[in-house]
Amino acid sequence: MRVLITDDEPLAQIALANILSTRPDVERFDTAKDAVEALEKLSADSYDVLLLDVNMPEVSGIDLVDRLRSQDRPIPAIVFVTAYHEHAISAFKSHAVDFVLKPFTHERIHEALDVACRRNAGERAARLLEDLPRIQDLMQRAPARIAIKAHGRILFIAPGDIVTVTAEGNYVLLQRESGSFLLRESISVMAEKLKPYGFIRIHRSALINSAWVEEVRAIPTGEYRLRLKGGQEFTVTRSYKRNLKQIASSWIGVDLAGEE
């Protein structure tokens, strides 16, 4: 654990530093002569435990904790180390994990550090339990890729890389921004498999990736023209006009009521 000693008494700093240097679980410790220096160190680095005097010039230990809490970020486990027992109630109201009176013994500081260490471990475990469902969901969520067989190989490509799928007799042509694949499959099967990835059917022999659509334009025949990124255009036949609604999650100032 990483510890920051904050005390304006040099002898107290030395005594605490000597105790910390004997603990194998202390990865590193630093010292601050007052709350202002402590705030600078806490802003620049992270610590697990703060050994904190209460009575210090300018900013007290209690005020320091209040400032840390107002920053809305994780703060170290607080152990107050002070000669004034009347501050105990205020200290625990500040959610200190322990309160040590000066003059202190080595055993009492070790006990307080053990309490702080357990609290840190408990909080980490609690946060892990809270995050576990999200972590499991991310781990189980397979990357969005599709596998295709081409030229005797199985290739894995991202659906977003496919711009269009067009029927070519008993085959379909998967067109990417650069390159294409010819597969022995029907356009209807491809429409079903690619629907979850935002592909829509615009006529009986073509699918387009809705993410590539840049413009939709009505034409006098009652059909629509789609322009894709890069300038390629397709006609949406009357039978498939209703699929246009799937291009955008919402339509503003556009009436598609007649396209059912």
C-alpha cells in the first residue's frame, strides 16, 4: 500500500516513517508538512492510506478531508493521528477508519494501518462485485465479426466494412470499400444474417449497409434514390420503401407515414 504522512511536527513524521519502513506491505510512503503540501501530493499521485494530523497551520486535517471529498474522487483511507482527543467525534464524522492519540506506540500505528488496509481491500472487493455483471457482459460479448469462406479459406471481417451485398445468379457479391467476395448464398439468407448489423434490403437483389447511406432522395416514380459515401447510388423500389425507416433511429421533419 502507498501511504502519505501529513504532520507539521518533524518528530512525529520521523516516528511514523520509521514504523512504515518496517512493514512489508508498504510499497511506498511520502511526507507532507501541512495540508497544503498534502493536497499537492494527492493531486499528483494516488495513495491508499493518509496518516493525518488534525491541528495544522492554515488548513486543519478535518478541513483537508472535507476538501478531498468535495472533489468527488476516491480518497485514501484516513487515519487521524493527533494529541487532541476532543477531535475524535469530528474525525469519525469525516469517515476516518481510525483515530490514534499521541504519543502513540508502534503497536497502535500498526493496528490502525491494518484497519485501513482491510477497509481498502473490502472497498475494492465491493467495487468488484458491483462491476462484475458489466465485466462479465463485456467478456461474453464476442466481437462483431462474420466468417466467410472464400478461395478455400475462412476469413473474418467486420460487418461495418461491407458496403453492399448484391445478388449474382446463385451467388452474392459482398462489396467492401476495397475489394469484394463472391459467395454461393442467396440474397434472402444474407438479408436475414446481416439484419442485426444494420443492413436493409432496398430491392429484391440488393442489401446496403445503412451506416454507409449519405442521402435519400425521392424521385417522381414514387421510388427513392440512395447515395452512399463515395457517391455510389441505388434505387429503392416501392416494395422495400418501408425499410428506409431503419436507416435512422429518428426522423426529424420527415413524414414517412405513407411508406408503410
